[in-house]
Amino acid sequence: MKITRLCACCMASLLISSAASATAVPESGQNNRVEWKVQQNWATSGKTLDMVNSLDGRFTYILNDKQQVQVYNNLGQLQGSIPVEEGVSNIDITPQGEILYLVNNAKQTFSSMAVSFVVDVDTTGAPFKGPADAPVTLALFTDFECPYCRQIIPLLDEVVAKNPKTVKLAFKNMPLKMHRFAEPAAKAALAAHEQGKFWEFHDRLFAEKKLSDEGIKQIAVDLKLDMAKFERDMASPEIQAKVQKDLAEAQNAGVSGTPTIFINGRVPKQRTFEGFQQIINEELQKKGIK
């Protein structure tokens, strides 16, 4: 009996020792001319059959043996699972991951799927047009020196005007570094918002052919703002924090240019009234609103 127990103890000790040595992989190191360092390590569902990363590194697509392609963000958070046919053995994607390619060796077929992502955009405290409790929110990331941002204003105004009870347009700043006066203009518009004149200031900024510090100040004068408060607010850390918050959200949402619009977190593929209205109608239908 003692021998049996002793053998069992030795076996258990050996197994523990073996398991420890098997998992003791260094997180970084160097071998000859190759250096390595573990960057990510997360659990996946099922056996992995194939995988591919988006070019920007934001998303990883993993095909598993459960007839799924699971999509993870760069933090290892599961964004969703896409069902696929039995027999799919290989996958690939376009550079940004907006199209998923599937190879089914069992059926000897090739197919593709359009993929899009729903993004959470926080519009709390952002200037907006339309009902505060509107079921559909258009979140606009824009730059006051961007000519394309100026050109899209009539379309957005039309969308809001034709959906007066169901759509809210929320403004988010994304001043590009290449535009010298984009950030001062963003701060000025938010300072005007503190005096209830955001949209008037917004329209005047976009009406200017070329922005300047003097021109931005003159708009405030023309709108009869309290100049002492305007200048104080424009230079305040609170206004700076709001601009930085918008920029951080834009980066997290994968926004790379202006204007970028999200309709309840979805990016319209067609920048037309019909394209916008189709998504709006789909969102209203989801909520049971006719």
C-alpha cells in the first residue's frame, strides 16, 4: 500500500513537473538574429482551421471547426461570429476586412461576403440637430477646413428635414493635423455652443473661403457673443478635452478621413439621400417604428 501511494505521488509530481515545463514558454527572448516578444494571447472557440488579419491590424478573422468565422478586435474582444457552410477550409479578406472570401474544398466552391461593423459612438454633450430622444442618430466626424465636409452639409440637412421626428444629427470634431486652423475652429465652435450659437458658428465657418485666427474671432463678433467668455471658453481645458475625446473616439471607430458618418453606428455605403434613408428605415424597423 505504501509503495502504491509512493508511486502515485511520484507520478503526480512528475506530471506536474512536466506540465510546468511544457507551459513555461518565455514571453520574450532572442535566438541568433531573431528576437521575439508575446504581444497578445487570447482564447478562441473551437479548433482553428485558418485565420487572417486586416491590413491595419484592427481585426483578426478566425475560421473554426464549428462552421464559424469569428472576428476579434486587436484587444482580443469577440466582435461577432459569421456562420459559414460545412466544408469551408480557407478564408481571406480585403485589406480592411470589408469583404470575406471563403473556399469550400468539399464542394469545390469559392464565395465572398460583405462585412461591416456597428460602432458605438458616444454623442453625449455633442451639439445636435433634431429631437434629443430620436431613435436614429447620425454621428458626423468632420473638419472645418475639409472641402468635402462643406459639400455634404446640404445632404445632411435634407435628411434631418425629411425625418423631423426620428433623426438626430450629432456633431463630432475631427480636426486633421494637415489643416492649420481646423483645431482652433473646432474649439471656437464649441465655445460658441456654450452660448447657444453652435450651428450659426458652424455655418459661418464653412462659409469662409479661408480660415484664419482673425476670421474666426470676427465670426464671434458678428454673432454678438460675449467675447470675454468666448475667448475664455475657447482656451479652457474643458473645450480641449472635448476635442480630444472626439479624436480618440474617431480613432477607436477606425475613422481615417472626413467627413465620416455613422447611422446608429453603421457606415452608409452610398452617400446619397436614398442610401441614408434606407439605413434609417432599417433602423426604425428594428425598433418597430413605422
